[in-house]
Amino acid sequence: MLGKVLKYELRATARETLPFFGLALVASGVMRLLFWLAPRLWEPAEMIIMGLGTTLGTLMVVAVGLLGLVIPIVRFYRGMVSGEGILSFTLPVKTGTHITGRVISGSLFGMVGILVAVACAFLLVPGMWESSMNLMVADFSFGSTQMAVSLDSLPLSFWLSAIGWVLALVIMAVVSSLVQVYVSIAVGQRIARNKVAGSIIGYLLVNAAQGFGMMMLMFIPAIAIVGANRIEAEAWFLSWFDVNSVEASLRGVLNVLWGFTGLVALINLLFTGVEWWLTWYMLDKKLNLT
């Protein structure tokens, strides 16, 4: 049954999002052409085109990036807690299947929205691929030890690992954001008579609770441990690095970064699971939509 729900959601969401994505790509191409023509025009016209085009282009990239998440959220609200939601629960589909199908579909289109936004940005910003990475230097200072790492010396394996890790984190962030909004909508229906106002209040409460939980589970213990054992913590941290080898130092940076972001991702995954369950509990047991 999940396959049927997912197939329906993908088709319905595609009808609402893909035309906007296509229009954004075409508009980005036209604006790139105008940017190319601007220096060849009268100077005041060039200033107007560049200024207006930069502002509109930036707004468009941001809007496209958000659109892939906003439309699935609106569809969840319409299909789960509004009048249309009552019809959804008359189908022989379990509540958990409804939620899971909408999370998967929304996450896919959220990723597509991000990819389209990146494509629009590359169309709008000439020469982005030729950015001078070899001039960028990352400076690290720990106590009396200092390191300067030139990014153009990074091996290919570093970039592949970093890209894969960032992609995984982005996917997790998209899924987590959707589930957080879904549980906010579900919880908000018991907070206020106005469903939209209740959803907004629910989001503020859920976001505050998750932030507090994240702080209690990770940051406060970490600060307490490092604060009580500062010298040992610095020595352990520096043990990942080799100041005599740029490549070894970069691997140390990556290992520390992976460890920290991995811990954040693990805790975030825990919160996402709890929020999914709470969404199911509110929709299936508390809101009487069936």
C-alpha cells in the first residue's frame, strides 16, 4: 500500500512543482543572457539590469529552494488535517503509511528543489566554477600549535568523501525538517481552534523542545567534559593532526568534522523518529479524523 500512496503523492506533487522548477530554469537562462548583454548596452541600462537582475535572481534561487519543501507541507496540511484529510482517512490505508509516503515524496521534491536552486545559481553567477580555490587558506590554531592548509592540495578522495557526507547531511536535514513541520501541524490542531495558527504555535513549541533536547544531550555534556579536562581535550584533539603533513592534517580536520556532524546527525535522527511517532499518535489517536 505504501507504493500506491507514494505513487499518488509523487504524481500530485510533480504537477504542482515541476512547472515552477522549469520556469525558474528558463528565467535563469534568460537572465544570464541579459547579464551577458548588459556590458554591451548603454551604461545606465547596464546598471539597472545588473542591479535588478541580481536582486530578482537571488530571490528566485531562494524561492525555488524552498518551494520543494513548501508544496509538500501544504499538501500534508490539506490531505491530513483539513476537510480533505477526512476523506484521506476513509481510504483503507494506515495512518503510518500516509505519513511515510508523504515524508518520502516531500523529501524527494525537497532535494529536487535544492538541485534546481543550485542549477539556477550556476546559470546566474558567471565564472562560479573558476573560483580561485587555490587562494583559499584555512588557518587552524590550537594553543601553541598553528597550521595553515591550502585547499588546492586536497586529494580527490577528500572531495569525494566530503561531497558524499554533505549530501547525506542535506538529505537528513530535508527529512528532519519535513517531519518537524508535520508533527507541528498535527500537534497544533489541539492547541488552537484556528488550524493555521495552531500549526504555527505547534512549530514554535516543537522547535524549542528539539533545541532544548539537543542542547541537553550534546552541548552541555561536551562543554562540561572539555571544561573540566581542557589540557587533555586539547591534546586528544591535536592527536588527530600532523603539523608536518598537510594531507594528514586535512584528514584530521575531516575526521573531527565527521565525528561532530555524525553525532549531531545521530541525535537529529533520534528526534526525527520521535516526531514521526508523535505525528502518527496525534493523527491516529487524538484528532478523530477517521
